[in-house]
Amino acid sequence: MLTVGVDVGGTTVKAALVDADGALLATRVAPTPRRPHELDDAVAQLVEQLSVEARTRDREVGAVGLAVAGFVDPERRSVSFGAHLPWRDEPVVERMTVRLGVPVTLEHDANAAGLAEHRVGAAAGARVACLVALGTGIGAALVVDGQVFRGAHGVAPELGHVVVVPDGRPCPCGKRGCLERYCSGTALGASADELVSASEDFSTLRATWERGLPISGRDVAQAAAAGDSVAKRVVLDFAGWLGRGLALVADVFDPDVVVLGGEVSASAPLFLDDARAGYAQEVTGRGHRRLADVRAATLGGDAGMIGAALDARERGL
């Protein structure tokens, strides 16, 4: 049997046909609809397309895993909320199991990515592995002895919303000074805006700022890679905050491996060495304890689909 992993994000719904080793055999993608029943339809259509693909290989789809960018209840049966999804307190597992005719499992997207990296990616074999996904914000997952740690109510760990600067930058979560306001793709742009406005140094980012356009994390990374001095200072600041975040992870969870995923991790060569150095300096007991091995993710944007499919294989088949 093959399984299908579906990564239900705020912009796109991505699905993949996955074998027992976590290899992608085929993929499909569709835009994310804005109504609950339309989202059900989109998921069902992608699964059906991949089921047809499986039959061309004389195989069948035995289970479907959903990785969702939203709150999943502790029993992993329903989606209570997603900022960019139309599902609200929806019994997704029951409904989609009936509709698709195969077992359906449900997981938070960061947990699915963490599971994938642990099973077949950069954290393979680790006893305690933490995924830190650096994108618009910070997603995180913790895998302990092969099992995803969820906390008492299914929402742990929320590393991105640990306050690191009291009364700092406002965060969409309602607090101020959250780690992800200083260490994410969004944070790169915000820091660049601040530095460009306060500096007279030449920067290729200034033209964007002067037109009143937002500077993106990708803009900063590209400029830093090209040698832009202002962008490089922004990236160095980002690396400092990441080092502090890694020290926080180590102090609380003591993992043997930390995997950096998410869109920003594609630029890891620009900041990873500095972040590791900052982590080694900030961690409690520095110089007298073993440090986690900090690595870039290997599965990229496919991790959510792969993890959902592997979860469906482990729990659904």
C-alpha cells in the first residue's frame, strides 16, 4: 500500500503519493479555498488524482494523512482553528474518512515536518530532535524517542511566541517581543526596514524602502549573499537571535539534534555558523556540557507531505 500526504496551508494545498521509505512518487497542488466544504473538495480531488496515479503503478492508496497549518485537538480528530484556513471546529478526520473511503489521520504541519525529518531526514536516528521552522513566523516540533511531544493540550511547543524582548515588537498573537518578531523571514524584513531608515550606508535595499515597499526576508538574503553591507548586518542580527533561541531550546529540551527548516533555512550558509557560535555562548553551562548538533533540514518544502504520509502509514494502515 501507498499513502498520500496532504499539506493544507493558507495559500496552497499540496499532496504527494509516498512509499514506505518516504519517497515522493507523484505530487499535486491546488490553491486553498476559502469555504470549508470547498476545502474538503480540494483535498478529496487531490487524493483522487493521486489514487489514479497509484493504480497506474498497480498499487492502491491505503491511508491519507493531513498536515494542517492550524490548531489540532489532542485526539487529532478535528481542526479547531487556522488563521488562514476556513475550517473552524471541523471534525475533519471523521468527515474525510467517510468521503475518501480509507483511514485518514491528522497532524499539525510543524509536527508532520518534524516527524519526516526524524524518520527520513536530517534528524534520522536522534533520540531527542527539535525542528525549528523559520518562515513567516517560527514553527516548532519536538520528537522524543520517536514520538511527537504535544503537551497536555496538543499545542506544544510554541517557541516562536516566547517573549524575548519585553514590550518589544508587536506580534499578531497579541503579545509583544516574541522570538519570531526577531528571528523569522518577517523579522529579516522588519530589521532591514529599521536599519535602512537609520543608516546612511549604501544598500541595494534602500530603493525598495524609499518606494514605500516592504523589504522581504528573501530580499535581505539575496542582498547579503551579494555582499550588501547593510543586509549582512541584518543577517548577523538575525543569527544572534537564532543563537539565543537555540540556547533556549537546549535549556528546556536538551535535544541531541536541532533541525532548521522553513523557507529561511534555504539561506542557512549565511547565518548558521554565527548562530551556532551564539548558541554555544548563550547556553546555560557553556563549556561544560554537550551541545546539540544544529543542522539544516534536508526535506525542504516536502517535509509536511512526507510526514503526514508516514504518520498515516504508522497510524492508519
